[in-house]
Amino acid sequence: MDVSWSRACTDKDFDALIARDAYDAIIPGAESGVCLAEELAARFGLAGNDPETTAWRRNKTAMAQAVREAGIALCRQARCGCLADCIAWAEATGYPVVVKPEASSGSDLVRVCEARDALARHASTILDGVDKYGKNTCGVLVQEFMVGDEYTVDGVVSNQVLTVFAIGKYRKINRDGAMVYDRIDFFAPDDPALDARMRSYCEAVARAVGVRVGPVHIEVMLTASGPLLVEIAARAHGGMGASVIDANFSPSFIDAIIDSYLPESCIGETLRIIRRKTACIAFLISDRAGTLVATPGAEAIRSLASFVREKWFVAPGNRISRTVDLVTCPALFELSHDDPEALEADIRRIRELERSAALWEIA
């Protein structure tokens, strides 16, 4: 049965079409849908977050202000409207600094700047351009560089309670200031290897930015002094993330997201989350740009014991970019296995193929 349909905001009768449809819930499917989902839910009297405070969950400057006013620890940061302010703040604070648009996502235009020249070049690019959604970037967020391990905390808020379903540990590689995704490994929230402070910190952050229902995706840096917020999003983990959590953890993450919007929801603090298999996402990294001619090594990856599925963002005959962020990542691979060592061996094999000409031909 085909149960999909669409309503384009450019439709002349968009409001009438939306009003005619009957909805039990309106859930954002990606970062770009958060604002609209919250506005529509409020319009139709459905469960949702307050559209009056959407900026807390979408604009990084407003987000930081809400978190700081709640008395929650944050890294040093400033919103700068011109290049001179960026440089002045960075030189007063000290390099390196992280520079990003106020409403970026997927690491779009996020760079680590080690010195004044790099900061000037990148801040100018942001101030003079548009983000991945085509919007003018009138402000630059400059943050101190946080030293530590980066984690994602994915959960669902229902009845004012955040239930954490999975905690992912990122590995990113700094390539000339660009933070390139390498892999993310998923752990159960009560895994003894994890710092328990992250859960209570994320609960406080979710409350501070007004998440009262639905999914949350929180990125934190675990520093020597404790967890510090990178950002929080009122939507599920992007890309493969939500489905990887759903497939490898119990109970169902996706079911819990849907249920949280319904009046009979019974999600609460007593829900026990169990990881059924070791799972991770491997991000392919291209060292050079050109035309992707073929991917002869892809079949070797598909034959790995832990391989589950793949998602390619570039096809033979198309241009492949040098990987500098998530947008320029050529492919993702979902891996899962009962034996963690088997998964590690498969990761090593993927990197061997990637570094050689065996994986792809680029002209």
C-alpha cells in the first residue's frame, strides 16, 4: 500500500491542502524541517515544541544563550557580525577556534582555524555567502576549540522525560582545518565505558532549549572538566543514524519517536535500552577530486561479515570532491556484528581499500 504523499509550500493552496489533511502528529525528518514542523503542529493543536522558541533549537546563538541562562556549562563562544569582531574575539580568547554559521548542519562550513589568516578567509566565506539551505549567513559563531572526545546522544522526550536510546562516539579527522567524519560507534546509554555525566547534562540541555516532545540529537564534547555542548537538534540522528539505532537497539527507537507524539504515550524513565549488536557507521573519505569512473572495490566491502548496507552520494560518471565535511562524504556504510573484533577487522579492510586504487577509479 502506498501511504506517501507530499504538499509543496509553493502550492498556491498550501494552507487549504494542509487544513484538509488529518494528522495525528507532525514530525521533522531533518534539520531543515524543524521550524515548519513546530509551526504546523501548533497550528493544528498537535503535540510539538513551542514555535515561539524554535530559535533555541535551531539557531546556535539563541541556543547557547538559553543553555547559559539555565546555568549549564558551555564553551566560550561569540556571535560576530563582521570580520573585525571575529578576529578580535579569537585573538583575545586564543587559537585555535572553531568557526561556523549560526544555523549550520551536517558540518556545513564548519572549520577549525589555527591562526588569523585562516580565520579571516573562512569567516569571510561565511559572511559573504549562503549556507547549504540557500540562506544568507549574516552572523558567524566563533567558539573556543574544545579538547576531548565528541559524542552524540540520541533520545526521545515524552511526558517531559528524556529517554536516551543510544550514545555514539565520533571519530573525526582534522584535515587542514576541516573536521572530516571517519566513523561513529554506538553504545547503550548505560554502558560502563561511558561517562555517566553526559546523560544528566543532556537532560538539562534538552529542558533548557524547550524540547517537550519528540526526538533529540545532542552533540557534546567530553572535556577534562566534563561535558560541554556542541549543539542540540530537535530531530532524530540524520542520515543512516536513526535506522542504525532502531535496528541494533531495543525497544524500537523509531516507534518511540512516533509514540511520543501520541496522547497514550507511556515512554518514561523506567524504559531499559539494550544494544543487541555492536554497530557503527563508516564514512568514506576521498583524498582527491575528479570524476568517479568506477567503484571496483565496492563489492569487496559488501562481502564483509559486518556489512549491512551502503549509501553512495556519488555515482560513476559524476564528479567526486575531496572530502572536507559531511556534504562531500562520498558514501556511508552501516556495519553490525555480534563480535566487536570482526567489525574492527572490517573497518581496517575498508580503509585499506580506500587508500589504494582497489576501491575506486578517479580521473
